Amino acid sequence: MAARMPARRGEVCYRPIRWDDIEDIVTSFDLTWGTPGKAADTVLSRLTSRRFVLHYLAASTWVTVATLHGRFMGVVVGRVPGDPLLFEGAAGELRAVDDQLQASEAGRVALRDMRYWIDVEHRLEVQAHVETGHAEVELFIVDAASRGHGVGRELWRRVMAHFADRELLGSFLHTDSSCDVGFYDAHGLVRAVTRRSDEHPEDLDRISEPLEDLFIYVASPRVMARQLSPERRGALGASTDADAAASGDGDRGAR
């Protein structure tokens, strides 16, 4: 199992998440996917970003945060079926955010859109046959200011190594056309499902804006095992060929 103790790679510190990291994660999420604009829109954007982050953390069983001199650099959120949840209180926090969103018309529309997106993603999981026996990368964000420090590569290595140490059929993640999906192609993942926005005009009967093109990427046990040490790969009987992990500093996020 991947180490849970804080560790350093150069000047960057990689450690387990703390509850007080959530504000930094929400800020990074909002800068990546939020909606800039008027003050009222900014408040709603941050609230919806908080809702997304809490949704992912409520399901999480393993999270690593990267910091540099105490500054947030990135996060990867993992879920292994059957493992204990990290934040039992996240579900209550999520309900509180939902109550805040329900208090305004704009908030109710945003909540409806988020729930529709999540429902679509669940249907895609069934289509990709990953709803059981697979771990999930719930969230993967590399802060824009951290590019060039190898944060994306190291966060990715750690979550894949954590999954590889388990008896799993594989792992998967959701991403979309707003993200650098080439990172996953380069690391050997397979695009298992593609949902093109222009092929689903019915979305606009249910939500206020069209969804992005949505994808599910799947990592096989062999692909995950590439991120283990050679000794650990040998112990697991995994491939020890020259499949080097691809270069690149990581996606700006996976949702």
C-alpha cells in the first residue's frame, strides 16, 4: 500500500490531506472550472466549486496534497471500493451547501445542472463496465503556478501506486474536453467511453448549458503497476519491462 507519511521530492512536500486543505482545493477548482464575472456570479461559482469538491471528498478513501513552502500545489483524490471513507463529515457539509444553493433561483439551477452531470457520469460508468471492481481517481488538480515542478507526474505516480497495491480489476477517471486528456493517453490509459456533447441535444431540455464532451479513461493493473518500484512490481508479479511513465506535468484536472 502506498505510504501515508509525509514525503518530500525536492522542495515539494507530498502528504495526506487535512480538513483545512479544503479551502485551497476549492480555490484551485474554482480557478480551473469556475465562472468569472460579477460579484454575485463569483459567490455562486465558489459555492458550486465547493459542492463539487465536497462531492468528491465524500467518496474518497485516499488523498494526497502537494505543497511548496506551505503553498498549495495540487491534489489527487482516490477511491478504492470497500476502503473506509476519509471524511465521514463531508456528506453533512455537502447537504449544507445544497441548502445554500436551494435558497436562490440561480443556485437551484446550478444544483440541478450538477446533479444532471453526475447522473450522466454514473450512466457512463455502467457503459464502461467500471462500476464494480475498479478504483477511481475522483479529482486530480495541478495548480497553474506549480507547473514545472513535476507535481502532476508525482501525484499521478502516487495514486497509481496506491491502486496497484490492491487487488483490483483496474482504475478509471472521468474527464472532459476542457482538460488535457493527452496526459492520460501518454500514460497508457485507454479511453473506454466518449460522450459527444453535439450528439445529445436533449441535454438542453434538462440543464441550462450543454455539457462538455465527456470521457472515461481506464488504467489496467499493468499500467498502474508501472508506478511501483521495481522491487514491488516483482513482488506482485507485475510487468518489469521498460514501459517508462510518460513525461508531462499533469492534467489541469480530472472530474
